[in-house]
Amino acid sequence: MPNIEVRDADGKLIHTYQIIAVVDGTLITTENLFDMARQNAIEDELVSEDRADQLTFSVVG
């Protein structure tokens, strides 16, 4: 279960998500994990949908 750091356009850490992806024979890519973290940040109201494209993501620990 990877941890995904979400940072704003200034590089400030917004949140770190632990992504739990249960799939049956489907390859989950890093890009898929970043998309999940982006959607979580929007749903948690940490960023508006129109500013979500300014976020950056990285896999940590």
C-alpha cells in the first residue's frame, strides 16, 4: 500500500494518502495512484477541481 504525497503548486505538502487498491488481475500504475490521490484531495475539499491540475504527486515510503 503506497503512500502518495500531494503538494500544491508552491510545493507545500497538502496531505499524504495511503492508497489501498484491490484489483483482480489488473495492473495499477503510478499514474493510477496519482489520479486516486487527486480525486481524494478534491473530495476532501483540500483543493478545488479547477486547481487540481496544479497539484504534484510523489510516492513515498
